[in-house]
Amino acid sequence: MIEYYEHIDDYIDGRLSSEARQAFEDAMKTDASLKLAVENYMDAAKLSEGLLEMDIMETINNFKNKSQEKIDYSTSKSKKWLWFVLLATVLALSIFWYINDKESTLHQNQILATYIRPNDDDATKSMDTIGMTTFQKGKYFFQLNRFEESEEWLKKFVSTEKDKNLLSEGYYWLGAAQLEQWELDDAEKAWSQSHEAEAVKNVKLLKHQ
Amino acid sequence: MKEIQNNVESLLGEIRSGKTGRDKIITQLYSDGKLRGSILSVILKMGGSKEDFDDIFSIALMQFVKTVMKRKDLVINYDLNTYITSIAKYTLLAQLKSKNKNTTQLVDANTVMTENPENLVIKKDEMTLLHSLLETLGKNCKEVLLLWGNGYKMRDIADIIGYKSEEMAKKKKYQCFKTLLIYLEQNPEIKKSLR
């Protein structure tokens, strides 16, 4: 017996021979569910295409929730017992991480998932650093992913700058350059001296990592 | 991100290789600080706000992955960061247009636009509505239909999911397609929203 459902694609795409097409149409006359299947084919195909979008969104949300849960648990003050559980877990995990791999990829990803890297498109407009200020040099090397050099220049900048706002911005970039090199303590210290919203958020993030 | 950008071809291959590879790349890109920074910078430059970031970034990633999966001959001429950021620009422009905002002055001369990315067929608010569908279908059916719906051939589907033959993948697809049709019949509101 022919399973007509298996030929819906061919019928819709016009790939059936004239005899097979006639047989398919005859089958539709007696099989209401087959007729319905043909009528709903386009919707089902569209929904199948959309399954990919739903799957991607699910992956993003799961990852986001995992990262968020970690921060939420750390910042919850009302549930004291959670603190004890968390403290014990963090302690155990810290020892585990220390012994195994202090800088595990998952751990990094969780922090990097909520960290937004500073960006200044103008920083790399010039081909070289001639005539640049120390701050511009710091940003220039950062944009080129040369974080060690960036850190060096940014440190020079914050050690001499007097303007409070520029200083705050400088510490923000310095913290980012240090995070990129996974110097977490230094990054936290630098960001603590900045009042940029992102820096404040990042300090919170690192304190609870 | 450095190593990802150095190997765009293998990254595209990994996205096309099935759910495990796809998820791995999605989470890598989602947690990429440089990518997040350049997308945020674009959003702010174009008059959007930090609150728009999550939405735009998620949509841009969805469009990127979908474009990679649907266009097997896709060639990316820029580095990946620029490519995804340009999709985000495209997404934001579309949103601003739908809000009737004047967008002509927002596209500056330096804007790199890719050819249009694949459009999304499911609206954000429909996703919650469709949650029950995922439970109805189950893991394997979802992947078979998802690949079929995005232009994969039965032979490729069999390879990716690990069925012994193309015939077996075909059988599975029809079984799953039947389940999907029944679901649509039982949920006319979804059928309506798709049209």
C-alpha cells in the first residue's frame, strides 16, 4: 500500500508523474486527513523553518540564565541559608578549580557573557601611534588586541591624569585590558576606581565570580 | 574570538554540523566581549539604547546562524565581527523603520552592509506560544524538521543525526511531519499567526 504522506513533498513540488499525481489526488478525495495535510503543508514547512530560530533562542536563553543565576545567587541577601550553601559550593569549586584549571573556559565564558568590551572606533583610525596621547595609545593597542601594551600605556595615563572624568574612563579601559589578560584582581582594582556604569557593573560581576 | 576569526570556514562548518556544534558556536559568540562591544557601540551610534542591546544581539545571532545554515555557498568577505555587527545594524534599521523613524541619516559612509541576511519567520511573542510544540516533537523530531525546513537534503540529515540511511531519515521526517500537522490542527491560533 502506498503511504501517500511520504509523497506530499513531491506532490507539492510537482515532481510526481501524471499517473502518480492522479492517484495522489484520488487518495485525497477519500482520505480527509491527507487532504488536510496538503492544505496545511505550507504552514508546517514554515513552522519547521522556524524551529531553528526557536532552538537558537533556547540556547541563548539557557546560557544567559546559567550566567544570570550565578550572579543572582551571589547577590541574594534575603536567603541567608543560600549564602551558606553557596559559600560551601564556591569554596569547594574554588579548590577544585585551583587544582584542576583555575581558568576554565566555562568560567571565563560566564564572566565574558555579561561583560561588554569597551569600544572606540576612532582609536585605530591612525596607522601608527605618532602624536597620540598615552590614553589614545592605550585604546589603540586595546583595539588591536595587544592588551599587554595597552595596559602599560593606560597605567601611565592613570598615573598622571588629573581630570576626574578622564581618569574614570582610563581606569575603565585599564580594567578591561587586564580582564582580557585574565588578571582578575587587577581588573577589579582598576574598575573600582572608575564610576563608569559598565565598570561598576563589572566590579559587581567579579566580586561574585 | 581571535582563533574563531582566523578560521571562519571551520566555524561555518561547525554551525552546519548539527546541534552540538551549533550550540557551541552560539555560546562562544554570545560571550564574545569584542563582538558585544562593537554591537553596543553601533546601537548607541544609531540612536538606540543599552536596553535594545539584548534584543538586537539575539536577533542578529539568530539571523547569522540561519543564514549560515540556509546558504551553503555563503562567503564572508569581512572578518566575522564586522559581518555579525552589520547584521545587527540591519536588524536595528529594520526595527527603527518599523517604528517609522527616519533612518536615512543613520547609515554612514563607512557602514558595511552584507547582502540581506535570512529573515526570521517566528515573531518573538510567538515563541512562548510555541513552547508546547517543542515538547510534543521531542529532540530528534525537532532536529529532523529543523534541518529539513532550512533546506538540508535527506542524505545530509541522515549523516548529521546518525541515521543509517537516507531512507530512514525520510521515514523519520514523515513521521515527525505528521505529528507537526496534527499539532497545527489542534492549535488553530498558531496556524493563524503563521499566515
